[in-house]
Amino acid sequence: MVTERYMPIWGGAENQLRQLIPHLVSKGCEIEIVTRRWSKEMPQEEMVDNICVHRIGRPGTGTLSTVLFVFSLVNYLLFKCRDIQIFHSHGALKMGALCAISAKLIGNKNIAKIASAGRIPDLVQTSVGRGIAAIFKNSDAIICMTNEIEQELLEISCRKEKIVCIRNAVDCLRFKAADDLSRSEFLNKHQIIEDGLLVVFSSRLVFGKGLDIVLAAWPAVYVKNPHAYLLIVGSGKDQPDSIEKAMKEKVIQEGLENVIFYGETGKPEYLLGVSDIFIFPSRKEGFPNALMEALAVGLPSVCSQIGGVLPLVEDGKTGILFESENYEQLAEKLDLLLKDKELRMKLGINARSAMAEKYSFDKTSDAYYQLYKKLSCNLRM
């Protein structure tokens, strides 16, 4: 598995991969992870959940560190992974391209998973980007989670037979509503009134995830619902497009009420479990892990109407949709949910039922395992 970020850096893609791996191991897969070493505090090699994690490159987030990571990754794949059968990259097209060319040079196979829509159109705006896309589309298999991403792949002439649809999954046994005692303890700890309603935003604090849209909507929501609290889970740490500092300054400067910056967490199920409403204002997504977890808990959700959300949320049945970027409409939809307990209950029940029925890790891991077997049979020996 090749990914730019892994534990202890949290994000939807990293969390999804971490949960998927035990299911693949149980089917007989032997897995190692190669990722970037973002800081000196991160060991170059360690065991995480009994999986060996190799961190390579020069610690840091600057351009030089990025360039050195690229060279280190290619060197690692070419010279230290000859006994590996398949490179499986996650997230970035550039990562997928590096794995594709490395695999071809040593006779391996590679699978590339795209984390979100919108990356291909942005990439092919430059000649260098078009070159990267040309290499990327020669991957042996490309994991596509939405129709939007598939269309973007077809527009760069990716062969349809290489595109494989495998959805993300969610663990409904892990993600479920908390008991009343746990909720009361959380409310007391954070000085939230007993009948307060907790609206949770959980994501990396970067521009694409839309926290700025939430904070633009919040004054109108709070005026009508002074018993509502906004819980912001996540951080912008080690993210080049972090907006964490700017958003914290905005809350202070504008005097926004009932806003709590919680920071990162290793137990998102707990925070989702004690909450009342989930808010998902992303601008672009693949198949969002954070949203799936909230739906599995049974949280009524207000989500931006974008490609990655539409397969998961049926407006008025498993959640409520608002026009992307429209913070005024977001405020209206959120106000509606805060005032209607019956609607919250109906959406939550339907959402959890849909997640349990359609998106189990057993189904997802089996789809990957069958793909691995197929590619392994075609390896040059």
C-alpha cells in the first residue's frame, strides 16, 4: 500500500485504509505500507496494527522535502520491493503515476485509487500534468468510486476495462449512537447545556472540506437556535492548504457563539455517537469516509449536493442536501433539522439501515481480494 499520509496523520482515506487492512489480512494478503515521513518525530519504520509502516523521504512539508520524497519513493519501489507483487496507491494521481511506472520497470502490477473527484481536470491544465495523467492511466487497474470520477477518467481516454468500481465501507458495529450516560458526560465536560443539540463537523481543516461555509452559515443558525453547538473535529496539521488558523481567528474576530474546536481524535465513533446532527459541506469528494461513519451512527446529515455525496444520501430520506457553496441554504436546512426532532429520527434510522445493508467491509475487502488474485495471475514469472 502506497499512500502520502498514514497514522498518526488522520483523514478519511487513511482511516478507511486502516480499517480495510485487517479484512484483507484475514483473507491471506500480506501487506506493508510505504508513506511519507512528514516530521522527525515519526519513526522511519514501525509496526501499526501489526502492519509494517515504512516512512521515507526528508522530514518536512516544503518543496525540497516533496521532491526528495518523490525520488525516495521511486528508489524504494524499484530496489526494495522486488518481492512485492502489487503496488496499490491511494489518493493522489501523482502517486499513482509513480507506482505505475515503477511497476512496469520491474514487472509488477499496480492499482491506483483516486480519493476524490476534480483532481484529473485540475491536473491536465498543464503539459506536465497531462504527462502525469498519461502515465497514470496505464495503471493495471484504477479504483473508481463514483460516476463523476469515472467520467473524468474516460475524458482522458482511460480504457473502460481498467476502471473498477469498489466502494468504501463502514463498520456499523463500531459506529453507533452512544448511550445516554456517555452523552451526558461529554456535554458536562464541555459545558454544554443538557438539552443542547450538538452539530458536528469532522474532517481535515483544509479549504476543500468547506469549514468556511459552515462558519458563514453559523450566525444565522445560532440566532434561531441558541441551544445549538458546533463541534469541529480535525486539524490542518501538516496540510499545505490548511485553513485551521484562519478559521479560529474568524471565530474570535466575529464573536461566533457555541463553537468548539476539538482537534484530532483517534476515536471518531465516540464523538459522532454523542452528537445530534452531522454537517458535510465539502466542495469535492470521492466516496467520503467521514460521511459514511456519520450515517452509520444514525446521525441526520446536512450535506453539499456534490458527486461523492449523491450515492450515499437521498434527499429527504437518508439526509438533507444543500447547494454546494450556498451557506444561506445550508443555514436554512440546518435550522429545519434542529427544530424537527421527528425528521432527525427518521433520517437517522434510514441512514444507518442503508449503511448496514450496502457498505460492509466484508463486501469491499472481497472485491479487492478478487482483484488482487486476478492481477497476480497475470504477473510475469
